[in-house]
Amino acid sequence: MNILLLGAAGQIGQMATDSLLRQTDATLILYARRASTRLKATDPQRVRLVDGDFSDVPALTKLLQEVDIVYINAAGDKAAKQGIAAAMQAAGVKRVIEASILGIYDEVPGAFGKWNTRMVGGNRIRQVAEATRVFENEAFDYTILRLTWLYNQAGNTAYQLTQKGEPFVGTQVTRQAVAQLLVDIVTATDDRFKQKSLGVSEPNTDWDKPSFY
């Protein structure tokens, strides 16, 4: 299994790289601006670094010829996602996992929903919602991860999922948990994660705002 991580230099991308190397036998392509200087191929037999830009559709199309799954961390960049989608379709790749944010369906109720909209901004939420629709269609075997507010805590990989159409619960989740969820998605032997938009949060954090605010 070959996995392309777009935006691999971000915190989640780096944690996911470590988790995938430890828990799977996948080969990883880490794609980012200045990847060769920002990242390290800790296992050169399984990790390839590629310097590139999301807007380079021909380069992405060529790279995707050897890819089974694409992970994207570019929440509100619609133009970038349109280019990635075009490259995937040209290369015949359908499986995509996309990091997005909570609130894109107006699914966050109560005091936390109001706090989230105030902190993120309604325009930003609408921008991400529009960008997310690039992959949320029948042309792709997509999994959209609507991530709540992120923090780091070593060893805390607990997460809970809500489905599209359900109220979002939980105000925070660790990046370590998101990395573990990515492993769980790519190793799933059934289709329970495909064609799904999932709210991702930490159990027992259904508060008015995250604990670190």
C-alpha cells in the first residue's frame, strides 16, 4: 500500500508518518514545500520525500500513478483541492482522506457552537465548507475528518466519531488521536470509513469550549 501525504510537514502529518511506519507496512510519499529540508526520511526504504506545490497538477498526476491512498491537509484551499482532484482523476486514484474543520454543516450546537463560530469566523467556516465539497461527492472514496480544536498530549489517542447529520460533540482532540485515526482508516478491511464525513473529537469533552482556552 502506497500512501501520499500532502502537507506532510504539518504536525499531524509528521505524527501520522510515525504512526503509519510503526503500525503498518505502508510505503509513504511525503509531499510538501521544501520537504527535503523540513522532513527526514527516518526509514529510507519506506519513505520518499518530494518537494512540491499543490498547484503543480502535472507533477501530482505523475506521482499519483504509484499511489493507493491520498491524505490531504489543506482545509480551506479550494483551488489547491481542485488541482489535487484533477490529478487524482487523471491518475485513476479515488481513495482520499481529507482534514477539515468542525462547523461546516452548521452541526455544532449550543454554547460551544457559538464560541467556535466566533473564534474561527463565519467567513472562514464557509470557505472551508466550500473547499470540502471538492471531494465530498461520488467521484471519490472520501473520508472527511471534521476536526475539533487540536492539542498535543503524548500517549492520548482517544477519539470519538459523529456522522454527518448528527450534532457535533466534543470540544477538543489530540493530534496524536488524529494520527491514530488515520492508521485505523487506512488499515480498515471494510468500507465503514468510505463516503463518510466524520466529526472527530475526544470522549468526555462536551464543554462550552476547549480546556486550554
